[in-house]
Amino acid sequence: MTVQEVRAFNRFYTNLIGALDYSRHLYTPYTLTEARILYELAHGSRLDAADLRTSLHLDAGHLSRLLMKFEKDGLLTREPSAEDARRQRITLTEGGREAATLLEERSLESVGALLDRVSSDDRDRLAEAMGTIRTVLGEERSVRPSSRVRLRGPEPGDLGWIVQRHGELYAREYGWDAGFEALVARIVGEFAAGHDAERERVWIAELDGERAGSVMCVRDTGIPGAARLRLLLVEPDARGHGLGDRLVRECVGFAREQGYREMVLWTNSVLDAARRIYQRAGFTLTGEKPHRSYGADLVGQDWRLEL
């Protein structure tokens, strides 16, 4: 691949999505950069200017001017962070959330219109190619050329492995107690005891023949026509290979094929890597609630994706 080919692709894609045309960007008064800031604030938890600057790679002065503009327009408020008085916590106002929601709706419509021109077979190829681009050019570029990824159904011992690895990893990485492992055991036990084999499924991800991740799709009993994504896990040594994105895409694609109208999930705000995977898959945050669970003070989050 040559530099010219990369530049040609960049010109093609930015023109395709109208990124350079201020008047065409989702037909809203916001530039692409402004829209990204509103998106991050709407989908993030307890963000400050430093978080935005890091995640969006923006110049501090440019970001400050945009935040001042949003504050003047009544889209956000800023106050000293409770954790660090030198930082400012940024919160969207009701007007800011309405603007972010409009942008999200316009974005979904725009991408939907783009995909309407693509056949179902080509959509799979397109998703795979986009996943490859993110993996190769993303922040984690350590994918081994010889690595082989495979998704499969559960085999004997896999369900127990899901419980074990959730308990071990969340205790080690977040300090959660056995209450979380007990929750995972109940979820897995209910699935094993009886599930709809046609409309509910578990996937195990393998990397070079070793178990490296999991995800589950089940029917949500409280929301008619909804599927629930559960137990997304990627082993630490397997991170950076796009496994999380691939597992979620597989889960969403299955739910869509089975005729579910929407997919929902519940997670906690401290799980930053998982949240970014859900955002890339198109999920939107619909609610947050503080709770005390697993020996820790947490903020639970509900996410939703229209299928």
C-alpha cells in the first residue's frame, strides 16, 4: 500500500460522508468537531476538559473556546471536579442533551441511508474491513500477523470458564467481591438450565486456539421484542485484537437476524473499554443510577440499540 492510496481513500470517504461541508454535516448548526464533543459528553460519565482533550486529540486552546461557546449557548455547565479541584467537570444541560440526541438521530439516519445501497453480503465485508482498519491503525497496534481469531458456540467447560474468568478478572482489575461472580453464575446457570436455542446464544472467542472472550444474547423478559447483551469479556492478553468489537457485532447481527426490535444492556461506568465498544456498535446511553454492589460504589448504566 502506498501513501497515495491512503490519501485517495481519505478523500473518497470524507467526501462520501460530507465531513468537509459545514452545511451538510447532519444538517445541524454544528461542525464535525462540535458534534464529537457533544457525543462524548452525552455518552460519557463524569467527564472533564482533560478527558475530552485526550480522547479527541484536540488542542487545549481550541477545546476551551468550543466549551465556552457551548456554555454561552446554554448547552453545558462547568464546575470544579469533586476529585480534583484543578479540573472542571462538564455536564450537558437539557438543551445540550436535546442537541446531542438530534445529532445522534441524524447520524443514524445518514448511516442508514448509506447502508441502504449496500447488499447484506457486502455489509458483512464492509464491517469486517472497517474493523480491520480500526485494529491496524488504532491505538493498540500490537496484533500479531499470525494470530487467528475464531468465534464458536460453547463446548463442555466453557460456561464454567465464563463464570471463573469474570470472577477472577473483575476482582483483580476492579476489586469487586464474590457478589459479582455469584451474579455471573446465576446468569450462566439460567442459560444452561433452559434457553431458546433458536433465539438465544453464547459465543466463545478463540485467539490462536485459546479461549479469549465471550458474549451472550438472550431474550429480555421485561421489554417486549428486545434482546439483551450480557457477559462481554475479553482476556487481558487478547486485548488489542478487536475481539470485543467482533463479539458485539456478532451478537447484534444475530439479534437482528432473529427479528428482535432492539438490543439493550446494563453495565457500569467504570468499564471504559466496554463502553467504547458499545458506542462504536451504535448503542446509546439511556439512563444512569448510582448503586452499591460487589463491595464498591458504582454507577450503573443502561444502553440501547435500535435494530
